Amino acid sequence: MSLRGRLAEVQLAVMMLTRLPAGRITGDAPDLSAARWAFPFVGLLIGGLTWAAHAAATAVGLPPMVSAGVALAVLALATGALHFDGLADYADGIGGGRDKAHALEIMRDSRVGSYGVLAMILVSLLWVGSVAAAAPGFPEFLFAAVLSRAAMVMVQEALPLARNDGMAQLASGRSNAARGVVAVLAVAALVVWPVQLVVCAAMAALIAFQAKRKIGGQTGDVLGAVQFLTETAIWITFASSLLG
């Protein structure tokens, strides 16, 4: 794979996971499955933006909870609330689905139910409260954003598709490059923040087990839930005096 091809894959990953301007891909666009290795590196952009928003809000004297809320708002704007929506749909499907077919039907529905609303409220509150308590710097924001997206890729690698359509299908398949990137990031995280790595992996494994048991595999909503929940779990460990 040429450098130009790899850069096109990074560009496609930014287009798919954010609403940030990424220009236009010249020539043939790469497959989304081939670009999956770059998903964690999108976290560098998102982590940098959320840190900047948090730092700016703190610099003008806003209280920690408000500064964290500003960072969450920037996160939602930068990603088009993609992972928020995934969490809501996943919670509705898992919570309200009678069986696999019914759960997948609920997750496909654009309307948000009570499980989804409750999940978004609770997880957002935990995210904001944990960031406020942790008083994080630039490295923590990058770490949480990158590692949570690596967890999303790992679940893609581990689980089969729950259905043969949708965004998850476009990014499906096995990727040596994606597995290599996740492995390198995991080793780096083990050296720097091992507790956060373990908590992130445990949360991702729990969601993967639940999704496999309930709907038979992964969908785009499952992956969105993995990203948002693992990132929140990482922030909780940073905020905890015992775990952080």
C-alpha cells in the first residue's frame, strides 16, 4: 500500500467518524474496511478538540462541571453525535427487544425510546462528572479518545455482523493493519496507564458479550456504544482516587 493510499484511508476515517472538514478524496475511494486501522487515530483530532474546548472554558474561569460540559458539547458537534446515537439505539434494542429480530428492528428505528434517552443522560452525566473531577490535561484527552476508538475496532475484529447491511457491513472483515495498530496502542497504554487499559478492555468485552448473546454480533450502533461507554469508563478511572 502506497503512502497516498494510506493517507486516503485516514481521510476516509475522518469523514466517517467526524463532521470535520476533510477535503475530497481524489481518484478511487478506499474501502471502509481497509480504512479501519485509522479509526483510533481519528481520536487524536477529537481528543485535541475536546481538550482545547475544556482548556479554554477553564481558562476563562468557568467551573469544572461547566468546562466538562463544554468539552462534551464540542465532542458531540465534532462527531455529529454519532456515538451518542449509537448508544441510544443500542440501549433501546437491548433493553426493549424480545428477541434478535425485534432488537435489530428497534435499533434500526430512528426514534429514540426510554432506554435510549436514559442511557444518553446517565452516560453523559458520568462523562461530564468524571472529566470535571479528573481535571485532565492534553495527554488524558488524547488517551481516552484514541483508546476508546481502538476498543471499537477490536470489537469489529472480534464479532461477526449481526445483519448484512448498514455501516458496520461496509467496515466488516478482518484487517491485519487494524489488529496491528490496536496491539501497538494496547502495549503503549499498558506502559502508561494500565488500569485504564484494563477497564476499557473489560467494558468493551462486556458490551461485545451482550451484543453477541442478544443480537448475534455487531452493528454500527454496537460500535457507537462501545466507543462512548469505554471512553466514559476511562474517564471514571481517571477521576477515581483509588483507580486513577
